[in-house]
Amino acid sequence: MRILFVASRPPYPPIQGDRLRAYHLLRHLRPRHHITLVAPVLAARLTPEEDAANAALAHAWVPVPVGRSHWLRALLRYPFSPLPLQTLLFAAPALHRTVQRLLAQQAFDVLHVQLARLAPVAQSSPPGVARVLDFIDALSLNMARRATREPWPRRAFFRLEARRMARYERALLRTFHQAVITSPADRTVIGDFANLHVIPNGVDVDAFAFHPGPREPGLIVFTGRMGYFPNEEAAVYFATQIFPRVRQAVPQARFVIVGADPSPRVRRLATLPGVEVTGRVPRVQDYLARAQVAVAPMRSGTGIQNKVLEAMAVGAAVVATPYALGGLAARPGEHLLVADEAEAFAAQVVRLLGEPALGRRLARAARAYVEAHHAWAQAAARLEAVYARAMQQAAGGHG
């Protein structure tokens, strides 16, 4: 197949959920298909290393410099438009023109668009080109959950954005031939559309190799990009409401927050006893390999949490909230422990810190689960099947 793959951001470095998904899918698709990769590049330019790494993911790499000059126009349009603000902000005219130019100059079988916020770039695509949208998760649900965590008036904005995105997600399923999403829960939120398929995220099981031990007693790790609201909120929740309870039972416990772009709220957590904030690190797996417990105390967010899969792959025993499980089929008590309220969550962490044998049992089962259900090669193969179905529709003149 000849695939025009429009990523929401340059896939490398794969440090955020959308970039990670694009990076690994492209790694597996490239040997079998001709890929043209397009992505908007915001603000700072890519380093030579990043540019080369993105180019290696495709046969043709087309970065599109996108400024923020159109953001003011998008904000002014928002009250008068039915579109979500994310779409108005990120579907930049320069990106749309680039995609349309490539479609006019070359013959593509598939146009793959990542995230609903970039969906307008598929408008006016030529007949016969299969249109496939990767929602990743239900942004409408993400916004609705965030609305419950925000103060007024931000709460009102996120409620409005959630309603607009919900309508837009359903409308997109009538304009794209096929679409994919990472979890059954997110699919249910959007609706039971025949052309919406679940393709879970995966783990690079070689890069995230299993470490049976030894592990650093009392070390608790939380990973993710710490400028992202659900991660920021989770870090603050654990550090201020859960970790003090853990320290009462295990005074030597340490909580290390590992991830790029920590917000000021997250950086201030480093002043608390036993809490460390690393910022971006070369390899999060090195921290997971030392951790006795990995936590995912999510109170908002959607989709599959890559942090949970990565911790399970490396062999850190996991404690997660129900939100963090997303669409995982992992079973509480067999692959990980689950708790919600602060007291119950702290009790599960303390239990694992005091019962290393339990942690090792969960870790072995979790690694086997990841290998069986979350290999990126499986995800790429399922995406190829979706492409084939979309191509059949496009060839038949449907949509």
C-alpha cells in the first residue's frame, strides 16, 4: 500500500501517547508499505537527531512548520463555530495545504489521519483514497472528565468542549471510511459504529525488558509527561494525599516522579519529604527496573495508559485506579492491584512494599499478559486489516 500518514506531532521522540503510537505503528508498517509521513512542527525546530529519526520511519518525511499566528483567529471563530476548539487550533491551514498538495501530486491508497483535531485535513481528498482516522481515545470523554476536576469558569469551557467533541466524533465516523481507537470503553462512549475498531496500544517488549530484581526497597515510581493535566493531577494526588499515608507505615519509602515537562505544581512536589521530580530522563525503563512499585493514580484521562503497560512489561508491581485501567483486560489481583480512594490506594502500596513475593507474582503474570495482548506487531497487523477494509469501501465508491 501507499500510505499518507498524517501524525499529530513528529513521532520521534516517542514521549507522549500519540507520538508513541505513531512511532511504533510506523516502525512495523514501513517494511511492508510505502509511507509518506507528514506532521506539524510547532514552535522549536527539530534537532538533527530528531529529524533523522523521523525520516527513518518513512520513505518520505514532510515536516510542516506551523506557527501560532492562526490561533487568535481560531479563538475568535470558536463562539460561532460548531467545531471543538482543539480542531480549530490544530488543523492549521499550512498542514491542510500540504496534505492536499501531496494527494494531488501522488497516488495514495490510504490517507491515515491521527486524532480528531486534524480531521479537516482529509476534506476534499480524491475519490478512491481510503480515509482512516485514529481517534486514539474519546476526547469527548477526556474533556468531560476534566470538567469535573476544574474550577469555574474552566469547568464550563470543558463541558462545552466535551459536548462539541462528542458531536464531532460521531460526525467523523460518517466521513471517514474506517476509524480506530485504543480501548473498548472509549469506543462505547463514541457509539457502536460498525466502522470503529479497537486497536490497543502496545509495548516494545525488547526495549522494556523484564527485570526480575533485585529492586530498591521502598521505591515508588510514577511515569508520564508531567505537563499533561491528567498526569499532573495524578502526581499531586499521590504526593499529597496518598504518599503521606504510605510513609506513616513505611518511613523509608521514596516517591519518584519521572517524566518530561513537569509543571510548576509538579516541580513544587519535590519539596515534600521523600518526593523527587526528575524531569525528562533518557530511559524511563531504568527507573521502572529499580522500582518496587509503579503507581498510576489517575483521576481523569482516557484511553489505554501506556505507563501501566510499560511498568507491567518491566516487572514493577502496579497499583492503579480504575481510570488508569482504560480498556485493559488485565485482572485485578492477578496482574496488578486496583484502588481508588486515597486510603485504599495507600493500603495497596504498603501491602506490596511489605510483601515482595506478592509483587514478584503479579509482575510475572503482568509480563505474560503484555506479551500476549499488547505487542506492537499485533496492533500494526490489525491496522493493516482496517486499511484493507477502507480500500474496499473507497474502490466501491462508498463515502
